[in-house]
Amino acid sequence: TVHAPCNFQALFTNGLSRMGELADPPEENFTAEYLIFLGERLMQGGNDEVDAVAELLTKGASGARGDDTKSLKGSVLDWITPKGQNLIPPLARNVKVDRGFHHERTGALLCPAGLDWSNSETKAKLKSGEIIVTGDQWPLFLYADYHYDPEDPWNGLFRSVLLVCAYRHVFTSPSSMDKEPRATRSGNARIHGMTRVTLPSIAYIATQIRFALTSSPVFSRTDTVTDSERFYSSVLDISKAHATAYDQRLRHPA
């Protein structure tokens, strides 16, 4: 999975520089013909061609991300509404101004782990912005049953129903969440050859959900209010560290 907030221009510039310095081929085995072809074209082409390819990839990535953001904006309300009940007050599907810490339900889900949303003083400070939530503070919606265990921070992490719903919505199909799926074309996972859940894809979905729950109207990787890029990177980094530690425990049991 490609790093979601990737700067393709910087990636190509640094990558081509590194490739030019290598005497031997890189260890990675890139067997896909189109990747080999693209690499050769970029190595042989000039700066204009590198810029053009980077621009196309940036537009494609931004367009796909925008489609997911738009699709999740309304759907997330269905998933966070308790079965057989209504959100009070109701939330508009296409307008986000009342979401975030302005609403009881979205505020509870966005509340950083370790803080008590039921505490009136904490809630007021989150609403007013007196408590600033940064991208490396993880919200409760990441946890199973939206419950954080301070004694075991990994317990239930990335196992919430909301994450599963959004993941299936984006990578399988929106209708896969219906009782009777009606998709008539392949989902994103099949189109892009995804055969398993990846750490970057989890981080991507978590970032999309977090943004959908906030009151921010426009998704931006440099937005200092939602701090989305920092959040994405923190989820990815911690997930990789945990996966590495788990793998080491399997290889070298005590």
C-alpha cells in the first residue's frame, strides 16, 4: 500500500538519486512490468517527464482519496447511530459543521484515549479548543467497543466495528455492508490486487474515519487543526513497531 500522504515529486527525486548511486540493483524484486517500464522511463527522461508523472499520480491519488472522503461523510453516520435509535440532535449527511466535539456522539468517538468524555470539564475544554488534540493522540473509535484499557493500551486497538465497516466500504464495496450486497463490479481490493489487510490501509481508513467525524469541511494533509498527516504517520509507525515486536516474539519465544 502506498503511503497515503505521499509527495510523489519528492519520492521520485530522492528515489532516482538513490538509484543512480547504487552499483547493484536494489534488493527489492519489482517484477511487475509496468513498474520496470516506469522506472526506466524516469531514469532516462528529463525533469519535465518526472514532473509530469508525479503530477498525474498526485491527481490520481487525490481524486481517489476525495471519492472516499465524500462517500464516507454520509455513511459514517449510519454506522455510529445506535441500532433502532436516532442521533440527538440529528446530523446532516452533507454538512459537517455540527460534528466533532460539538456533538455528543462524534465527540465521544473522537475523544482521545485516556481522557474522560463524560467529565463535563473535559468535554467543555475539548469543545472550546482549550484542550488541543494533536495527531498523535488516538481517539476511542480505534478500540473495540470504544473502550480504552490504560493497563493494556493494545487491548482492542484497531478492532472497532466502525473501522471494519469503513474498511469494507472502501476496499470491498459500499454495498458489502448491506444485508444483501448488490455490487456489480469488482471492489478496490480486487482491482488493485490486495489479498490481505495491510498496515498502511488500516492507517488510511482510520484517518478517513477521523476526518469524517470531525467538523472540518476540507481534507488537507497540511491542516493543522485535524493534523491528519501526523495522525496517519503515528498510526502507521506504532502499528509497524507492534507488528515487529510481535513477529520477534513468535521467532524467539521466551
